[in-house]
Amino acid sequence: MYTLIRTLPPRRFALEQLPTLGGALIVAETFYKFHSFVLECAAFLATWFVLDFALSLLLRAIGGERRDPRTD
């Protein structure tokens, strides 16, 4: 997490990661009731990953290619 925040410029983090983070939080709060912090946390992180992956595919499909953060 620290590396993600450190390597992405603040504007890019706000535009690309915050919407998927918020979506994952909403999904986790609404649907994940495993009665185990570890399971809910893992499911939340997996949801965030899937939403971020879907957003990257969508942006690539409409021509808004995401750049590699290591090249910024």
C-alpha cells in the first residue's frame, strides 16, 4: 500500500485509485459479512483489485491508455 501511494502522483492516485477504492468499500460494507476480519479484509482487497483491473481494461478500450507508474 505504501509503495502504491508513494509511486503514483497524487492526481493520478485520486483519479484512478480512489474511485475503485470507494467502490470496493461500498461492496465490502454491503455484501461481506463473514464474521472474520481477515476474510473480509482479503475479500475487500480482492474486490479492489478486480475493480481496478476492470477500470484499466475499460480505459484501454476507450483509448485512455494507463501509463506504467514506474515510468513517471
